[in-house]
Amino acid sequence: MFLTGFAALAVMPLLPTAARELDGVGLYPLVAGAFVAASLLGGVLGGAWADRAGARRPLMAGVVLTVATLLISATSTTIWQLALGRFTDGIAAGLVAVSVNAAIGQSYPDRVRAGALALMSACWIVPSLVGPPLAGLVAAWASWRTVFFGLAVLTAVPAAVAVLLLRGHPARDVPDSGEPAPRPPLLIAFVVSVAAALTQFGVSAWNPIHLLCTGVGLAALVVCAPRLLPRGTWRAARGLPSTVLLRALTSGAYFTLEAFVPLMLTTARRAPEVVTGLAFTGAAIAWACASWSQGRLQDRIARHVMVRAGAGVMAGAVVLAALGTLSAVPAVPAVALAVASMVLAAVGMGWVAPSLTLLSLAHSPADRQGAASGAMQTSQNLGQTTVLALASALFTAAGAVANGRLPAFAGAFVLLLLPVVGAGALAGRARAVPESGDAGGTGGRREGSGSRGAVDAV
């Protein structure tokens, strides 16, 4: 997680600069969305792999693939190669994220899972302090390519060490429920990943080719995406389906905000790369601190209440970002508002993300927690793809008719209020204690009155 955080936080602030240098600002939604789309495939693959053979093997595959993807991006000569690098990096990130969550579910007792997730978030603190500012300075001194090459070199040796350490352990050490594991829908996951990337490309412009790509991508998502999620997800059935849906709504809003705020700082407000890097630094620290606080509060605040509170904080962050687009606001205060919006949104996600992960584990038996983690990863990526596509379409349309880029950014930010308000309204349906007579069929577990985490199956 430390390696993942360092690479992610150093790379993200540079993507707008890389897109501008490669003459591909119009395709920036594709570059940002390719990572998200591929993470979906990596999550499905990693979840099924972790349930079948334990979490170690998909984790090894993920860390090795990460090094290769950095080299692909570093050598980009076109925006399409950069998008390919981000796509393969998304597969690697999906493998790593699902493997880590599955390992926590398979190997950690209930009472320490919240602390383990908080520790995973704490792994981002040092990268957040060092990565973005250092990456901004290196990009200003040399180029953004140097950052990618440097990260590949820094990641290669620790990744090799991790592979050697993990290889010596047994493949699987989790109890088997005795039920045959369902075959993972890898072909469906691949189709959905490609459809998501196609949709991101389609909304980057308004012409017949792009509209056709958008239509094909959305049609494939509508047909295939439900097969990757628990039954009842779209109608917010109680238990795991609602938990999965909440991950889609909150992640879609947060990561779309994280994609558009740096783009606004770089293209509309002309802020230096170092400022953008500091925004990511503050957001990562805020996320880690909020995640630590949710672990300390687990005995006093129910998980679904924490999700509702986090969604409310995110709504405030969206309002700040929208205020930063007003032409009447001078440049410096507008930049400050934009940076503050990223930090505040990270506080909300620091409460929401681990709470939803714990709820998903609570609703799943031990030998299906990899699949549950995969469903959460899939939902997160579908939410990011859908919300980012809608915001990008609105951004493109508003930019075509408005005078300047700021009104287009304003429309994209206001749109994000819909998913965060919806998440706050639906949070109660994900609670781990089912109501009397509930027939949601979640197969879930429940929290004790002290909310110490997932305990006996209902």
C-alpha cells in the first residue's frame, strides 16, 4: 500500500501536464477514466483469484505489473499510449486493492479489522508528504517522464522483495464453506472495462464518431455491468447490495472531483504543478487522519451513521469546488477553495471507504470475502466511470456554449451533489443489523451492540 500510494500520488498531479504536452487535453477524460475502467477488470480477477488460492498470488501479480505500467506511461509519445499505460496500471491497482482487502478479511480477527484498514490508509501519509511536491519539482526541473521512470526504478526493488517474501507462504489459509465457488465472469468484466473506457473517450467531444462510441459503451455497460454486482444492487436492497451501491455513489463523486479540480487548477486558474501536488498531499493526509478517527470511533458510532456523515462532508466539499469556479472570485482565493475542496472531500471518504469495506466483509462468509471485495472494487469503478462520464459530457457541452472553461467546471461540480446526497439518504440500508422481517437475502452478518465489527452470521 505504501508503494501504491507513492506512485498514485506522484502521478496524478502530472496527468493534466502530460495530456497538455501530448496535445491531448480533449482526451483527458479518457486518460483519467482508463485507470478506473481497468481497475474493474483487475478487481474481478483479483477477487476470484483470492477466494480460490488466497490473497498472496494476486498481490504478487499486481506489484509486478505496476512496474511495467510505469514504464509504458514514461515512454508515451501519444496520448493513446499514456491511456494504455493508465489502463494497465488500473489492472494492477485492482489486483492490489482487492488482495489487500481480502487478506484483511481472511487473516485478521473481527476486532482489529478497522485498525488494519486505518493502517492501510496511514501508509499514504509519507507518500502524500513527499510524492506530489517532489513530483512537481522534478517535472518543473526535468519533465513528467522523469517522474514515471523514477517511480519505476524505486518500485522495482521493493516489488521484487515483496514477491520473494510472499512466494514462500502457503497459497490458501481460509476456511471453505463447502459450497462451489461461482466462476468469475472475466469475459463480462473485460467487456465492461472496455465499454467504460469507450464511454470516457466518447464524451470527450461532440461528433458522430464520439457519439457512437458513447452509445455503444453505455449500452454495453447497461447490459453487462449488473452481472458483476450482487443481485439487488440497483434497487438498493438491504445488506451487501446497498453497501456496493454506496461505494459506487461516493467513489464516483470523490474521484470525479479529484480529476476535475487539478484540471481546473492547471488549465483555468494556471496554478503551478507544485500547488496541485500540495492539494493531493493535503487530501491524502486528511483521508488517513479521517480513516484513523473512524477506527477509534467504531465502538461509539455505527458504520452506516459514519457513512452518512462522510457523505454530508463530501457535499460541503462539492459546494466549495463550485464556489471556486465563480468568475467573481479572484484567482488566489479560487485556488484556495479548490484545494480545500479536495481536502474536505478526502475527510468524507476517509470515513466512508473503510466503513463500507467493513460492512461488505460483515455481509460475506469467509470464503466469499474476495468476491465481496471484488464486487466493491467493481462498483467503485463503475461509479467512477459513470459519474466521470456524466460530468465530462456536461463539461464538454457547457464548454462548447459558454464563454471560457470556468462555467463548464461549475456544471461538472454541481452534478456531483446528486450522488453524495443519494449516498447520505441510502446509508441506513447498508447497516449490518437487518431489520425484523427483512428479506433482503444478503447472507449478511451483524454488528454487536458495541459495533466492534462483523461477528456471527445471521
